[in-house]
Amino acid sequence: MSRPVERNKHVPPSGQRVVVISDVHSNLEALREVLTQVEGIDVYCLGDVVGYGANPNEVIDALRERNVLSVMGNHDYAAMTGDTRMFNARAAMAVRWTAKELTTRSLSYLSSLPKERRLWLGGLEGYLAHGSPDDTLWEYVDPVTHSQLFGHYLELLQVRFIGLGHSHIPFITVEDEGTVFNPGSVGQPRDGDRRASYCVVSLAGGTIRVDNFRVEYDYETAASKIRSAGLPTALADRLGSGT
């Protein structure tokens, strides 16, 4: 990985903490609950704004209204381009349904998303992407398989923290060089906990601290909307189990 990182510099007004979310997947009920919990704090999203769920346009509108800065996820890219070659059958069906539902305004939003961002928190620099620094859209990063690369990522990017999404499974790993974390999924958790997941990144004593939080939401309504839309029922059923 030798390419330069796109720099979308944004300094949070508070200067001390930000919220990082990921994988909303058109789940309006989950997103609304999380945004209510973190009112007054700047929010960043690690992609997959759309896909799977039944409210893509409403989710995009909610992110716009809250001034959430996002990167592009693989589902966002697929819904925008119509390219479903990398998806399984259920995910491809959801992408095609989403693409038909998206308004011109929503498509414009998705096309504007960068594949990576940098942000500054109290003078310390961080990096955000959906997949990995090597493949921002598609690579799944897991502490079991990638832990030996975390220090390498931090040194190569010259940052103190890295936020990655895509897997829907939260983790926080602290290395000598900094912290690598995944906030889990707002709209479709897959770690056995159905509650929406997010992280708060804060500056404490000159170092970065990352904490994971979970919040209950009306998953039954979100699931009912998926079924009513004619989307695969498995996408609705998994909201109740978090798997």
C-alpha cells in the first residue's frame, strides 16, 4: 500500500470526542436511537449507509440533517453503480431493491462519499475507512487475522487511531503505535447482540480512548418494514438475534 490517503480534514468543534458509527444499512429505527443517544457530539460513519433495510432515503436524510460525515461502503457503491457481482443472492436482491428506491438526491449523496477520511481529535490524527487501508471497500479486518498488521497500518498512515467497519463486529485493539477499532453495526449487528452498536473516541490525558456502547431500538418495526418491502425475510429475522 503506497498510495496517498485522501485528506478530508475536519476538526470537531468540541476538540475532545467524536462518535463513530458504521453499517447503518437503511435501518432508520436503529439510527434514530443512536443519534438521540449522542446528541451534541460530532458523528462520523464508516460506510454502508444503505443496503439490507427498508429506509435508504430516510437514513440518508437523517445523516444529512445531523451533518454526519461518512465514507463509502461496498453496499453504498453497489447501490450507486448497480454492480452486485461480489454479493451473495440476498445481499444482491437488497442492493437492486435499494437502487430502485433511491432518489436523485440520495444518489448524489452516495456518489459524494470519499473512500477514506482523516480527522483530527485534540491535535491527534485518525484515519477512517469501511474495509481496510489496503482495500477500503471489501477487505474484512478481524483482530484474529490482522492483529500483526495493526502497528503497520498505524505507522504507515502516520495516525494515532484507525476506525474500520464492514464486519458488523465491534473490537478495540490498543497497540504501542495507537488504537485500531471497529464500532460494530448500527443497523445489522452480527456479534450475537441485537442492540445497535457504536463507539465514542475521546482524548484523555493526551491519548486516544475508544469505548463501545450498545443501545436498544425498535428492531421489530425495522424488521416489519423489511418484510413489507418484499426484501428477503432472513434480513428481517436476523435483526432479532444479532447474527
